[in-house]
Amino acid sequence: MKIKISPSMLASDFANLEAELNKCKNAGAELIHLDVMDGHFVPNITIGAPVIKALKSVCDVPFDVHLMISEPLKYIEDFVDAGADIISFHIESESNPEETIDKIISCGCKAAIAVKPGTSIDTVYPFMDKLSMVLVMTVEPGFGGQSFMADMMPKIEKLRNRYPDVDIQVDGGINAETIKVCAKAGANVFVAGSAVFKSENPAETISLLKRNARGI
Ligand code: DX5
Ligand code: ZN
């Protein structure tokens, strides 16, 4: 499986977003992770479609948009118009999963389902034929900088055994050490917020993350 690093802009300097995006691009990031929170599905509020649209106009790295919102279906068109390349929504949200996936795909975008730590991975099985990726949360969604939950690894192993070819993304507390555990379990797409943006040398950190994910 191709290893992909998706820096989470939540940990970036919001006063210098264009420079932060360029940093990720020059450091070899395969994706840019954008965390959308509505203050309802999760306690925090972050950015919405207008900000993502502005970022898209200055960045050609594919956008991986993580919707932590109660009614994702209502806003799919907005996020596709804003430039999302892949959209993850939560299986625990209020929208009908099948309809949400169909909407994302009919708008020309790739669809992914995200699962919170307390949610069984079996909940995604009915939708796998339409999904490009599954996002296994390794923290409770809502905030950056939390500690990695190693007890999520059996979910990844189970999913990887059943679906050898799907992209499996992990999000929350990923650093040079925890990435090894996730890769061993079968994850291949890694969100990293604090690890990349709090680093003195993000380019070096991204290459270290990739080496550790490959096990070399
Ligand atoms: C948490 C977000 C994450 C967060 C990760 O709800 O989904 O993407 O930014 O941040 P770190 O890598 O710092 O745990
Ligand atoms: Zn996220």
C-alpha cells in the first residue's frame, strides 16, 4: 500500500496559512488534512468551506477534508465546490450514510467514513464497495494534540485483513513512534498535526514519519 502523510492544518499557524501549505508541499506531503468542526458534533468550531476554497486557490496538493459535523449531507456540495478531493464524514453523524456517500461520489469526489474510538469497525462494512478510504480515529475527535489510543489497533487489523486494498487512515496523536504501531496494524494514510507543525524541521519530520511507516 502506498504510504501517504496528511498534515493536519489544525496545528498550523492560522496567520500564515499559505506559507504553511507550501511547507507541507515542499516537504512531500501527499495530502492536506482539513478538520471541519461545527461545535455540535464535537465541542470545538474550526473552519468551513469558504476558508478551504481560499486555501485551494494557492495549493495543488489534494485536500482531504474531515467533516466532524452533525449533518454532513447538507454541506457536501459546498465542500466539493470548495475543492475537496476526498471527504470523510462520521458514521455517528445524523446523515444517512448511503445517501451521503452517493452525494459525495456524484459530485465527483472520493468518499470516506470516519469512526470514533467507541464505534465498532463493523459499522463501515455495508458501505465498503463505494468507499475509497476508512478513517479510524485514534483520539476522540474535537481537538489536536491529544494522546494516541493504541487500543484502536485491533480495528485496523480487522479492517486490513478483510479489505487488503482500501486506504486506511489514522488520525490523532500520530508521531514518529506511534506511526510504526499503526503501520504494523495495516494503516497506510497518516494524519499528523502537532508532529509536523510543532516540529523545528517539518520536512525532516515528514520523511522520518514515512521511513518509520515503511519500517526502514
Ligand atoms: C482531531 C482532528 C485531528 C487533529 C490531529 O479531532 O481530527 O485531525 O488535528 O492532531 P494531532 O496530530 O496533533 O493529534
Ligand atoms: Zn482530522
